[in-house]
Amino acid sequence: MLEALIFVVFPFCMVFAALSDTLSMTIANRVPLLLLAVFAVVAPMTGMDWAAYGWHFAAGALVLVVTFGLFALGGMGGGDAKLLAATALWMGFGLHLVEYLVASTFLGGALTIAIVYYRGSVLAVFTSGNLFLRNFADGKKGVPYGIALGIGGLIAFPGSPLAVWALQRIAAQ
């Protein structure tokens, strides 16, 4: 049961955040709250020791402080900041967090370049009414960075501590 919860909740939240940001340029608070709540309940049940559990929360808190600083400076949206912090909670300090941040950064850069190029093209005029492309075409809107954060989370997830635990449990059966 725990394995299913781990393999469903995190990927669902990443996909939901990406789609939500694409369609509405927002990431609902319920997404990072769900990630936080499920991690808080499930991680101790996996046998994660309390020190590691605390370090995971420290990783989430540190990322939240940094991203809210960026939010205050206008460098990122509030939903993006909260999603980054909740995802950092699942990754914990270590290589998986770095993998997530690097993947999301490169994907976000590529997404930004693609959107800027798209907005300057004639294609944007003809596709601006499309449900999925309207926010990409509107030069007054920012970049839906939740797409990059969601994909980056899915890339890093298989190596995260809870995913590794769940994979080991399934392999042992």
C-alpha cells in the first residue's frame, strides 16, 4: 500500500502542477500541501530514521527560504517556490536534490527560450486562442515554470529515497 502511495502521489502532483501551470499560470496550494502531508506521514513508515527525516524537512525549508527570496525579488512565482520546496522535501539533501534542481534549471531555460521564440513568431498569432498555447503566446504573461519543475521532479524521482525504498520492497516480493 505504501509503495502505491509513493508511486502515485508524487508523479501525479508533478504532472498536475505542470498541466495546471500550462493552463492557468498557477500552481494550486493543494499540490505542495499534498506532497508535504504524504511525505510527513509515509516517510516514517518506510523505516526512515528520524535524523534523515529531519534532514528532508531541512532541505525543504532551505529551498523554501531561497525560493521565497527569489519570489520577493520578482524572479519566480509563489506557486513555483512552494512546489520547489515540497519537491526538495521528497528529495532530501544530496545528489537527488541537485539532480532535480539542475534538471529543472536546464528544462526551464530551454522552455523560456522556446516560449520567447514562439511569442516572436507568426505562429503565436494563429494559435493564441488554443487552450494549451494561449499563455505561451501572451507576451504579457510569464513563463509557466511549473512545467520544468514537474518534468525535473519526474526525472529525479526514481532515485529519491522513498522511490528507492518502494522499488526495493517490490523487488523483494
